[in-house]
Amino acid sequence: MKRVLLSVCLLAGGNAQAANNAIPSPQRWLDSVENELAPFWLHQDAAGEPMGNFPTFRCNDGSLYQAVDPCNDLAFAPDWMKPHLAESYTRMQARHTFVYGVIFHLTGDKQALELAKAGVDYLRNHLLEEQGSVVSVTENGQSKFSAKQRTTQDLAYAQLGMAFYYYLSGDTQVLADLLKVKDYIFKQYWDEQAQRLRWVNAPSNNGSGEEIELVAQLDQINAYMLLIAPLLPEPHKSQWDADLGKLLDTIMSQFLRPQDHRFWGTKHGADYQLDSSRHNDYGHTAKSWWMSWLAAEYLGKQQLAKLSQQGLQDTLAAAFIEQGDGGWRRLPNGAPAIWWEYAELDQSAASLALVDPNAQQYLVSTYPQWFDRFVAKDGGTYPVANQGLKIHLWKSDYHALEHALVAYLTSAQLSGESARLYFAMPADQAVLRQPYFYYAKESKAEALKSWQGLAISQVTYKNIGIKQAK
């Protein structure tokens, strides 16, 4: 606790150099998306065959992985990855769809919108099953796991691309499938006695069925429920709100370590309490507090919102690296955070800065390190400092694009500027959309030229803050 208090003091008054600097401008984030991230995702080999069947593996230059003559990036892939190079992962296909959605959302790029729609169409037409499950892994066109063997995390992320596309477009057919998959998850995986979502319903390489996993609960919230619940008509909204509340109760009662405001990533196995055990990193803890705070504010759970805000403050103070150039650590006294953990910690700090100005001082140090360590000069992002595979079965730019979107919106507010986003819907509908997970007191929509039968609108937001219960 002494070290946590020390870091807060450093932020509040001791780091004079950081205090004299400002966070990057909102335009810097738009430039990053357009010039640093988008080129890797608009590469000719990224679209898939057919378009929307996005490849799980590509080389760092953007080209498609070829098993007969692999690029060095994948020819020398880590041993754990090599058995999976012929597989296609739906969670990555959906994450790539999200990437294209955010590129359009921030820049208005029609090619990105076309790819986002293609990704949604491919999942709905080829991977979504009638009962509501979604194929999670394919090889040679065949599903590798039965419906009962698929993980709740994979099912949550199968919703990611559809959820963001519905937020952008209001497509009612996409909404119907979002509802179908969510209903399937909660009907088939919710354990009423244990009061949590199971990891799997049948044993396989995915798990035995005895696992107790934080992400089985948490990733339902961040992948689709928090974004979509406020947009739903009744009776769906009330049911989703109730289920959001159940998940929050599960996370807090079964995974929280109250003595240090961290979360267990799992609650099974003999060594789950070790710092180095699965998902015990600051990234998962920050994401848990960030999601619980935003969801509690939206649901009107003020006591939980207050606890979550305090937990987030403690987590950021513990994860911040005061020495050298700054940045985030992934474990107590451990190595620097990898890309997705870094993004979650930044997003948490940026959100907190909307209500607590002291949190902005983290970003003065961490934002420059994001650009220096993770953004590749030739497009896309690296998983660790300027090295590693840009895309594989667990790596896309989902986290990088969400990071850019959150940074852009919060930086606009912190710098006193308006924010501008694009939607694929008429202006009278787009003006009702709130910016991602946030709320704007003022919004103004402008109709642009339609494209391939979709109305395109630009919405300008002012006074962005945390979304609260009405």
C-alpha cells in the first residue's frame, strides 16, 4: 500500500516534467488510425475469400500466410502457435470486423464500412447456427468443436463485430441475431446453483468443464452487452440490464480480492492465486473495474460505481511505472504490460480522467509510450515493444482501435474540443446514438451522401462524460 500512495503523490505533485506536458491532441488519434493502423487492415490480402472471411493469420507485411512457402514471421512462429496455423478463429474474424467498424466510425472510410458489413454477413451466413451457437474454430471448412465444447469467451467475442455494426447501422436483422446468440449463452451456460456462466458444457481441448473463469463473465459485458443494452427496445432492454447486473454480482462476489482491489482470473486449480497464474494481471483487473464502473453507472448502482471507481484508482496507481519513460506494468514488480493490457489500462485512465483530473497525468507518460512501443512504422501494432506478430489467433487490432476510439473521445473532452463520428444510418437516427460507452450532453447530426443503399451521417458531440442511469 505504501508504494501505491507514493505513486499517487508522484502524480499529484512530484512529476513536474510530466505535469508540464499535455496529452496528444484528438487529431493525433485520428491521424494514427488513418495513417498508422488502417493501412495494415486495408491491405489487399486482409479482405479474405470471400470478402468478410477474414484470415486469422497474416505476415507482418500484411500478406497472407502461405503454408507451402511461409514468410519468416510465421515459419518461425512460437511452438504453441504452429499447430493452429491452418485453423480459422471466429473470435478473430469478429475482432477484425470490429476493427473495420471503428476505422469507419472515426474516419468515414467507405472501404472500411464495406469490410465491416462483409464481416458481419459472413459470420451470420456461415458461422451462426440455428439454435444460437456460433462455430468457434474451423479447419478445412469444418468445425473443430461441438456446440457444447465452445467456450463462453469465444461466444462473447463472436458477438463483437455484430454488436459494433448494429451500433453503427441500426440493422434490425443483425440485432435479431445478437439477441439469439445472447439468449443461447445465458440459457445454455448459466449455472443457477453456482451463479455464474460456465466455461464449457462438454470436455475438449478447450477445457474440462470444471473451470471457473473471470472472462466467461467479463467478456460478455465488454464485447457486446454494455454497448448494446442501452440501445434495445423492451422487453429486451430490461432483460439485458438484469443480466448485466447478475454478471456484475458474480464478478464482485466470486472473483474480487478485496484486500488489494485485484481480481482472480480463475478460481480453479492449485495455483490460481499466484501472481503469474492465468489472467491475474493488471490488464484483467483494470478491465474488470472499468467495465463494472461503467455498467454500474449505467444501471444506477451507485454503491458499486463508487467501489469500482476506487478500485480503478488503486489499480492504476499500482500498475503505473514511475521510473524512466513511464508506462504500465502487467504484474506487481513485473515486466511492462503487453499491448492489450496497456490499452485497457490507458482506456481506464482516460475514462477516469473525465471525472478525476489527476488521472490525466498517467496519460501524459503512457500515451507517448504507446506510440513508441506498439505502433509499427509500416502499419498495425506489435504485441510487445516493437516486435512480435501483428496478427494471429489471439492478436488483432481490436484493442488498438478501441484504444484509439476511447482516446479520441476522452481527449476531445479533456482538451475542450468537440468530437466527430460517422454512422451508417440516417441523421435523425444517428443523432440519438451516444458515443460508444459514453454520454454527450450535446450532439448534432449532418446527413452525408448515401453509399450502397446505406445512409451515411456525421455526428458532432460536445460535453462527453460517463453514461448514467436516466
